[in-house]
Amino acid sequence: MKNAILIFLALMTSSLLWSADWPHWLGPARNGSSPETKLLTQWPAQGPPLLWKVEGGEGYSSVVVAQGRAFTLVQRNDREIVLCLDAASGRTLWTYEIGPGFHNEYGSGPRSTPAVDGERVYVTSVNGPVLCLEAATGKVFWQRHLLKDFGAKQITWGMSASPLVEEDLVLVIPGAPTASVAALRKTDGTTVWSAGSDQAAYASPNIVNLEGHKIALFFTANGLHALDFYTGKILWQIPWKTDYGCNICTPLVIGDLVFIASGEQMGCAVFKVSPRQPQLLWESRGPRSVLKTYWANAVHHEGYLYGISGEFSGVLSLNCVELRTGKLIWSEPRFGKAAITLADGHLFIVTKTGDLVLVEASPNGYREKARVKGLLGDNRTVPTISDGRMYLRDRKNIYCLDLRRPG
């Protein structure tokens, strides 16, 4: 009997190693990484098995997965829609039409990613509405409008920041003259606090948890802002102004360190965070920066940063940079525009032109283990890894691939 119990516990532990929800932007830890292991890292020529492929729509919202449901935002027939699918089969469970679509020469449709908290899902429209819906049915619990309610103006490429749900608050970025950032009560949408006067940019908020302190980070048009999570009191600010307000990448939190980066020749920096004043560990600014992440977030693995470096109209490389020093360890030139998710010691990468690429996350050099060319159409959406599956989307379809190892 004792041996049977031990075997059962071992099997349960083994399954838990690769099973995890991906409930909000950039995954369970908001760092672009999945805790899952035992994933398929040796691929056949055609790539991981395709479990399903269904119609999606225009836009760049990534897929979130929680409690067996997959959520994203799409644009169909000039309408912005919340889409809920069965995560295992791709079957549509419900849709909710938010309102008019969004059109732009660089790509139409929604930009932000939903956030699931328990039985509720929170979404931010590219046009300003913020909604809380029932995850099982799509029923609306409450709705606000960031532009109208706070007196803000639409930004050039559309509202892009994903809502961040933490404890009883939903962090949002109106970008208004008297409410650059705000916290809404997650149960009813009422404003708990608002602060600042900076215009919104395109980066989503993040949180640093320090002993005795919880700090909300907002990367807006003119810099990085740290606020007390509970009160909205501004603790400190770091000027970081880019051309066109193009602070796009979410601040990457690694313990008490924060990595920020932008294109437009800005570069990157790492700060050690405290409630009083951040300490600059290193920075690499200007055209020769070691890591200019224009729109795709970098990830961190065992002391090293991995990210796509370059400018919007330039030739981009995949770079590996030492976290503590800023030293460029290696660079794979002409890699191209791409989005990265880290899992099981590997970089799961989707290029803008639709290739799916598997690269070992190692400081010992670039090692491409697999590449499936042209799997997707044009896209800029980061891969989602949940429960042994990888969810991808382009501007037409949503795909689910099987990453579970046989046996």
C-alpha cells in the first residue's frame, strides 16, 4: 500500500510540473515565462502536433487560459469582440461585442490581452472601454470608459495596455491630464485612486513585491513611474522619453530588479528597486544598445536576458545579455521581428512573418533546435503556453499545438 501511494504521489507531482494556467498578459508571473516542464523540445519537421485551428480575427491580443477556457480579443466585421473558447477543443463558448473596431495603417484591431481572476474576466478595448464579464457566460458585471470617464485622448496606435488584476484592484492607464494611471475596484469598477499627468504609452503595468511593500509600475509616454499599490502615492519616477511616445514593452520584474527597454534609439537599463529611490545597476543607451526591444518583451532565464533588439524599420537581432552587468553575451543577427515566450529552458518564438522557432535558452551561444516556416500568417502576438499546449494567433486564425511529450 505504501508503494502504491508513493507511485500515485509521484505521478501527481509529475503532471503538476507541466500544468499551469496562463491567466493574464505575459503569463502567471507576468514575465513572459511558463513554469511548465516536460514539454516537447524535439520537434518533427512539421512542428508540434496541431490540436485545433479556428477563426480568430484582426488584432494583436494574446490568448489567456484559465479553468479550461481560452480568451482573447478579436476584430470581425469592424466590431471588437471578446472571444471565449474551450481551451481543449477550440469550440466557441461565447462572444461579446464591445463596440466599433479600430483601424490603423500599421494594423487594425484590439491590442490588449484579457485578464482572468476567478470567475471574472477583465478586458480593455482599443477604443477605451474597460469591462468586467462573467467568465462562464460573458455576462457584463460592470463597464467603464478610460477616455470618457477620465478626460483622456486616444493615443496614436490605440489603447494597448492590458488590465492588471491584483487583490481587489484593476490597474489601468487612462493617460489623462489628471489621471495618467488609475486603480479600479474589481468588484464594481469604481475608481479607488488615480495619479499623475503623463500621456499613456503602449506598455502594460507590472508589480514589484518587496518585503512589506507592493509597488505598481507604469511605463508611460515620458518614463517609468512607481506608485504605492494600495494608495496610488507616487514613490519615484525615471525619465524615459521616446519619440512618438513609444514605450511599448512591459517592465520586466526579476525579484527586486526591473529591466526596461525601448526602441527609437533609447536602449535599456536595469534598476534595483526600493520604495524610496531605485538604484541604477547599468544602462546601455543609444543606437549601440545591447538590447533595444521595440515591441516584443524580453525574457529572463538563469541570470540572462533574451530579447529581440533593433528598430521598427531596421534589421533586428536576437540577443543574450547578462542581467547583472549588461554585457552582450551573444547575438544572432538578422533574426527579424518576433515575440518570445520562455518555458522549460527554451525560447518559443513566433516571427512576424509566421515562422515558429525553438531556441535553447543558454549563454553558450545561439542554438536553434527547430523551425517551422510559414506556420502562421502575419502576426505580432506572443505565444501562450498552458497545460502542455501552445496557443498562437495571427490576424485571421487561432491555433493550438500540443507540447506534451509522448508517454
